[in-house]
Amino acid sequence: MAENHQKGDSSWFVHDRFGMFIHWGLYALGARHEWLMNNERITVEEYEKRYFKHFDPDLYDPQMWADTAARAGMKYFVITTKHHEGFCLWDSKLTDYKAPNTPAKRDLLRPMVDAFRGQGLRVGLYHSLIDWHHPHYILDPHIGPYRQHADREKLNVGRDQMKYADYLHGQVRELLTEFGKIDIMWFDFSYPKPDGSGKGHADWRSEELLDMIRKLQPQVLLDDRLDLPYGWDIKTPEQVQPRQWVTVDGQRVVWEACQTFSGSWGYHRDESSWRDTDQLLRTLIDCVSKGGNLLLNVGPTGRGEFDARALARLNGMGDWMRRHGRSIYGCTEAPAEFKAPENCRLTWNPEKKRLYVHIFAWPYKHLYLDGNAFVDRVEYAQLLNDASEIKCGIDDWHGKQLGLESGKTLVVNLPQTKPPVDIPVVELFLK
């Protein structure tokens, strides 16, 4: 099969910068990590008995979810149509293990897609390549609820991974033909091993899957987890913050950090290591300052709500984004000649020729911008939160005290008191 090097449309993606990931499935009832089926080695039969038969999200309001994401400043979302547990949120024709057959008694995906799309957000669909529930999925020795199970080999008798691949392809076809234009397909995940005990592109028939996707929706963006060296559009570092613009073979690529509020993707009632709003904003800013996006995850409850901890942080981020969004949208890493001051990050809007200085630690009175790039090009400066003018210029009197080279440092005169926002931003208009 010929390699499919066709690429999706990333022009909107590198502009919008901020998205919402949603992990929602039967594991929300367990409320202790989306991998609880694996972590606690729960059999398919026991998992169905506990969770499938009791899944009834009676407070589910997709419009409220969409409103919350839009208010937070997010411009796209990615929802788990099916996680590794195998449970499907939509009314798939290819399985009975789906939301309409639970006490929910309805398709939960379609109204969500409609609500987010109605709020102007682009639509992304996460789909697990793994499926611990499917009768033809080959059970692995090192991952899944049946890992190192005494009867695992017996359980694999009669299973046909290629029949599972047919099922996988069929469900992807449903998702790409029944829900309108899809902007992102986010697959998760491949884990090939040298001894053949893992799973990779041959197990998913990834080349064939890629060809089908590009024929059905050529513009869709694909992540990098199909175990193919080609065909993907986005690199997806997970639960880690890159130190610089992500590269492949020395070339900068489109990238997106996917991260959680805490340590779990699915709803985790007792997990307490939540990052605060300030930390989350720093993460978003840091991503954009390195040419990347942030996909920030919410794990709704079993009743279908965003919990209070998530809402508090999303609302806090939305307050900041309302005043500072133009330092994020349409922005990217600053040109190399602009060096960020200490405890700051720079973002750059090349179309408007504006540079944004995000101040992580408020200094005493002055911000020092070193180099001719600043000295020769800054036309005007203001605080972004209220558009109040900030005076700046060459200040040799202060410079001499600090040992700065004369005429080489632009001094920004800040108010002594930090503005009443999480992270102040100075907007520099360049000549």
C-alpha cells in the first residue's frame, strides 16, 4: 500500500491554541481513574455488572458543557467516543456496548457535538485503538485487565485481531460519516514491542485506516499514535511540558500538549493534586511561547456534570482569557532576536506585529528588555488587561547602576503594584 502523505488543515489549529479534552465513560461511576478496569484487573463481566447496568447521567447538559468551554476561551474540543474499556457514547450500529443500552437510553455524543459546534467550537473525536471488551481483541500479557492472567491464553482461543480491526475501521467510518465535518481524529494508542507482545500498525491495519480517513474527510487533523512514520498532523506530548518547540528529524512540527487538572483523565473523586488557575495559565502561555497548543482535560461525573473543582479553574481561566486572549490566539513563538526577560514568556502575533510579555513574577518597578530588537522597534506599550499606557525607553541612569550597556536595553516602567489579574501581560506594538 502506498504511503499516504496527505495532510489535514492545521491553519485554524495553530491559531486557536486552546482546546478542551473530555474523558467520559463508564469509568466515571468508579470515580477512581479511567484505567480502573486495567488497574484493578476487573473482568468484562464484572465491569458490565457494576457500571454498564448503572450508567445514568441524568444531569447531563451538553449545552452547559459547551458554554463552559467557550467561556473558558477554548476554541475546540475532543471527546472520548470510546476509551479502552470499549464502551461507546454514540448509537453505533456495530455493537450493543453503547450508551443507548444503558439506563441513559440515548445517544450521548450527537447532542454534545451539536452543542459545541453551535458555540462555534471545532469538533474533535478521540477513539481508542484498544478495546478490552471486544470478543476478538487479542488480550496482551503486559497491558489490560487480563495481563498475566492464568487463563489468558485460553481466553484468546478463537479471537481474530483482524476481525477486531474490521470493527475498528467500521466505527471510524461511522464517526466520519454520521456527525458532519470532523476537525480532529485523536487515536490512542499503539504500543509495539520487539517481542511482538504489544500492538502496532499491523494490528490496527493503520495504513488502510489512514487511507479511508483521508478519503472520507481529507481536511481532518490526525494525531501521531497510529504507529506510522507518516500521515499524522500533530505531535501529542502527554502530561509533560516540552522545553522547546517540538521537532521531528530536526524540523519543527505542529504540536499540542495534552494535560489534566490533576493526575487522572477520567473523573476521580478522591484525587487531590489539582493545579490552580495560575499554574494552568502558565502552562497555556508556555505552550504558545514555544509554538504549541494546550488540550486541557475535564473528566465529567457519572451524573454528567463538570465537578466544582473543574468549573472553578475553567471559570478562572476564562476571566483571564477574556482580557488577554489576543496574547494567545493567532500567536506563536517570538522571533529569535527577542529574548524573554527573567520570569517571563513571550508570545508573538506575526500578523499584527505585536509582542506580548507575560510576567510570571512581578518585578520591582522595571522590566528590562535587552537587545536592539527591542530598542529599535517598540513603538508603544500598554498593559493588556486594561489598555493602560506603559512608558518605556532608554534609561541609562538605571542601566549604569545595573551594569547594562548604554543604549542596548529598553526599560519598561511598570506600576509598583501588580495589576489584579493572575498573570499580567505587557503588549508591545512594534514598528
